[in-house]
Amino acid sequence: MSEAPLDSTSLLAALVAAASEAHTRRTWVRRVAEVLARALPLARLELGERVEGTGEVEVVGGTPGGAAISTTRRRLHEREIAALGSGQIERSSRRGGDGRSRVVVPLGGAGAAMFVALSLDPGAAPEPSLLAVLGDVLFHLLRGQEVTQRVAELSRRAHAENRELRGQARLGERERSLVARSAAMQEVLRRIDTVARFDTTVLLAGESGTGKELLAQRLHQLSARGHRPLVAINCGALPASLVESALFGHEVGAFTGATRRHLGVFERADRGTLFLDEVGELPLEVQVKLLRALQSQEFERVGGEERVRVDVRVIAATHRELEPMVAAGAFRRDLFFRLCVFPIRVPPLRERLDELPALVAALVADIASRLKLPAPAVSPAALLRLAGHSWPGNVRELGNVLEAALILGGGETLALDAALAVDAPPPSAPIERLDDAVRRCITEALRACAGRIYGPTGAAQALGLKPGTLQSKMRKLGIDREPFVRES
């Protein structure tokens, strides 16, 4: 059984109740349309907002009782321009083929930036006075919705920021001190101290285990954002299908299992610093969206249509050589230049063995405190033994060896012989990922064939593939042949 039509007083009360439950423009349009349809012969409602600096308008529209809400961007119609300029209600002079009329109600008076357009079925036309009051009410309800949305957004960010700061506080309790006695590390700290006060994007390049995250923390603490959160994400530790959601967040229903809105690291790092560790592992399709977010400081959540604006300082880190990846088409050239504004090379441990005594002393003290064991003295013989190791895992590997030696020695001595014996066999070469192996084969063939694909001297023939198959694989892996043509 259909609901009884609303009188003017009941209509206004119902609008206030419906709008108070709306947290986004889309839900606002849906709820307001449902209420208005009970008092007016409404077929469709559109909420339009002028896009500043353009002759366009962003429109959110929906039908009463309909689940589909659309968001579009288009140029202003003449009647919409007239209504916004004069602040007066504009009626369409012609009816459409379906007999419906269109009424444009400006929100906020003359020179308004917003309007509501009502598509009305044939029937009794609403009184102009009612429409005028309706425009005023909807204007204030919309402003209330904006405040509600902003408060909810600030609340979510405050909770996320609180979690980040608590995590940093816990990390700070067990964080080892930064040791930099060598000339190479002193130069790294000099560059960090120089750039810290600016919001310039920094790229930390160095082997795994050299302490890039520790340096990122120092850079953040010395900056004007040091009292805000430092949000870190390891881009190489996430499945490709979840990287975009982790960076930019997602809306409810964006994919199976998305039962609530999730804020990505960009949003959680707002007004603070975002540390993108292992940025070279990002898939190509995500690199495009990351570039756009870095340039405009705006993005859309997965499954969302609203633009989210943030103020984020970015520090990126990688253990991979990005320039060869750019040449091979595995990393976007424009993103590389956007990240590599202020590069800092972090030297491996084998290049700074002169700081080994201070580094070992600091690590032993930290590890002993964490394990609640005495911190034994480090003998010159032990230091000589440590200096003879190649340390492919750098400071991280050194810390692991010292922890094992401390445990095996019971806190009374460092059992380095036993700890290094476990570590003695050289690590086996990591298994190459299939995509990386295919990319390597294709790039080597293109380089040898000067970028040619077709013919007896082309890369397809050399790889035993059909040219179309090779081109399909190149598109999938993001490989461009032009660099190899230019090389020749």
C-alpha cells in the first residue's frame, strides 16, 4: 500500500529527518528524492554543483525508489545558467516526449553554485512559493550534510592517526640508534638534514638491510611534520590485487568482502609523511594512479567517485636499480622522475666497515636490553671476525648474527663462531619470478635485434614466437621497443 502524500509541514520535517541520515551526496540525493516523491509528481532529481573555473557542472542524479545513483560531469544548460545567475526558479518552456517538465531550483540565492533540478510527471504543478521554500531548506540541509561528512572524515582520520602514533611510540621504544661514523654515512645524514625542512620528495636507494626505514624516520622527525604520523607501507609485500586498495582505500561494496570503508595509507598520512618502501615492486597499472596522486595530491578510493584531497610528503625507497627498469619498460619514466627529486644513496655495510665497532656495540646493547640479557664486551678478535664477513644482508644480517651469538653465549659472551657457522653456507640464488624472466628474455631479444619485432632478424623469430604473441606479451608487461630502437 502506497504512503499518503505529505503536506508542507510534514514534507519539511521528513526532509530534515532524511537528510540527517545522509553522509554522502549520493545518499543525500537518494533520500531526498524518496521524500519529495511523496509530495510532488517527481520522476527524477538531480543535484548540480558548478565546477569552479569552468562552464561545467557535476551532477548527482537518481530516481525515487531506484537503487542506481549516477554521477556525471557536463556543461551547464541555458536554464541552469539563468537560474544560478538570477536566483529564480526556472521552468522548461517545452515538455519532453514523455510529457515531463523540468524545474531548476537554485540553492543559495542569486549567483548560487548549486541547484536542484526536478523532472516532474504530468500533474499538478507545485506552487512557486513551495518551491522557493524548498530551495532554501534543501540548501541548508546540504550544508548540514557537508558538515556531517567532514566531521565523520575527520573522526576517521583522527582514529587512524591515533593508531599510527601509538604504533610509532611502540616502535620508538625498541628502535635501535642510528650509527653513522663513516664518511659515506656522514654524507647521507648531511643530505637528510639539508632536505628535511622542505616537503621535497626523497628517494632512498640502497641494498636491503641498509637501514632505509631508519633514515626515513629521521627525515620525518626533523621535518615540520615530525609531530604528525609517519605511515609506512612495503609495496613489495602486498598482493597485486590489493595494492591499490592499500594505497588509496576502498568503499563499501568495492569488491567481495569490502563490508566497510577502508582508508588507504595516503589518507592516513594526511598532513604527515608517507614512506613507500620497495616502490620498484609496484605493478605498472598502479604506477599510473600513484603518479596522478603525487602530482595532484588527489585520488579516488577503489569503488568510489568522490575525490579525496590530502597533504602528504612522500619518501620512497628501493633496493632495485630503477633506471634499467625504466629502460626495460618495467617502471614508468614519468613516475621515476617524480620520485627521484632528491635522491640519497645509502651505502652497503661492506663500504662502511670503519663504523663496525660502534655499530656492533649499539646493536649488542639494544638486543641485550630487548632479550633481558647482560651485554657482553665485544673483543677485538670478535670485531676482526665480523669484519671478515661479506654481509650481503647488511645491517639487518649483522643484527641477526649478533642476536644469535648473544643467545648462544647466554649473555656472557658472543658465540660468533657458532652463529656464523649457521650463516656460513652462501644463500642460494632467489628463484626468479616468471614475469621477470619473460621480461628479461624479451628485453634482451629486443636489444639484440635493435627493437625489430618482425622478419628473420626480428625478436619474435629469435624467441621462437609469433610477432602477434610477442607484442601481446610486451603490452602485458609494459615493455616499449622504442628505447631499443634508439639504442641502435
